[in-house]
Amino acid sequence: MRTIVFLLALAFSGLLLQGCGEAPASAGQATMQDAAPPPSLELPTLREDDELLAAIDITIPFGPGGQEAREYRAIALEKVLRSHYGGLLDGPTADSMVLSFICKDGYSPFLPLKQAMDAHGYLAFKAHNAPMGKDWPDSLAEAYPPFYLVWDVPRDSVSDYPWPYGLERIQLVRQATAYSAAYPGSDKRALEGFEVFRAKCLKCHSINKVGGSIGPEFNYPKNLTEYWDKADVKAFVRDPQSFRYNSEMKEHPSLSDEQFDAIWAYLLYMKAHKL
């Protein structure tokens, strides 16, 4: 029987999972507000026919970049998370937690725990369009193992989720820790803007070097508000190509005035909190 490379330390009650300087929590047990989550979930050895994490065949109707439907052999992300983090996923601190998906090339996108649990995510380890006897097409075989994180979500939600390949580790961390250099502390208005920025912008743009690198950094060394006018930024976000021919930025016509104002308040706050 084929072996899936998966490190779940289920039978060892977390004793095999060391690191991060944090004490492991008991499976199924919600911790108190100041307790640390267990160490990161590594990905070692689990048989495909394991009753708890049985692999299934899935069809993902929409992928990133307009990708057509694909079929994979995969394990449900929620089952994997529950086997390791247990009651933490439903405990009193769940809304303040995020998942970090750590890949072998160093890429490590974040996703709020609640958003992940509300969707249908899968850890794919085989593409059904691969040549006979192989797990992945030759062009993907180097980068995609051990896992590719995919989502069965509506077309208009695809860009709201990370799709990392070469996934080796998953870590549950507090939001304030995950985004520490970009997190606005307890300022209520700035926090509202951070939440919108995190959902709409952070995958491509960074604040204090936290976030994506596809688009420009917005706070260091200069804050966006120091060299762009608010009205122009709003117009650019709604229709980037009206400013720049062949702009790679995706337009956001549905971003409400209230959401944009919250983002602007967040940027103004961060101007005084640079690296």
C-alpha cells in the first residue's frame, strides 16, 4: 500500500513534534487565552487507507489564474487539522488564530483559521492527469510534492485563498504573532482596516515586509500615503489600467467606500509604526 508522506504524531500525543519553543497542548483540549498552541504540524508517515485520514479523489472546479477543473488524490484539510489541533479549532481563541502554510521553497502564506474551516480545503498528493506511474506531471514533479493545497470554492472566491505547493508544514499561530510587524495593536479603526487589507491586499502587498512581494511594499521605507493622494489610490484600486497600461494589479470595483476608508486609516496608522 502506498505511503503518504505525512507527519501527524497522532499516536504519540504530540511528543514527536518538537520546536518553536512552545509546549504542546493535549489533543482535543481548548487552551486558555494565554496558552500557546501546539508546535507546527509536520508532514510524516500515514498510510493512505488510514481510517481517520482516508485519501479521496476530488475534483477542483476552479483554480488560480483561471485554471480549468483538475482532479486530485487528496486528504481533507479539516481532518488533518483536527487530528493534531483538536479542540483548539473550536475553542474561545479560534477567531484570533491563523494558519501558516510553510513550503519547502520558503513561501509561507497565512489564512485565518475560521476562513479555512468554513471552506473545503484539501492536501493533494497526486494529480490524476499525471503520466502512468507518476504522481505529478513532469513539469510539476520537482516543486509540488509532498503536498499541494487546493480549495473547492466558487470562482469568485479563488483569489481569497492561498494555493501553495511543496507544502511541508502547517502551523497554528495567533494573528497578532503571525502579522506582528504589520499588526496595528489595539487601535479599533486601524484594526478594521487591517482586516480588510489582510483579506484584499496582503497576498500581493506587504506592510513592514509582512505580506506578498508581487506588488510594492506600502509602509517601508515610505508609507503609501506619503506619496499618493487618497482619491488617486481609490481610483487606481477600482481600475488600475486607467492609470497604468497592462497593470498586473487586479481591479477591485466591489471594494466599498467604507472598506477603502478603513484601509486608508490603517495605512495612516502604520505610517507612524515603521520598521
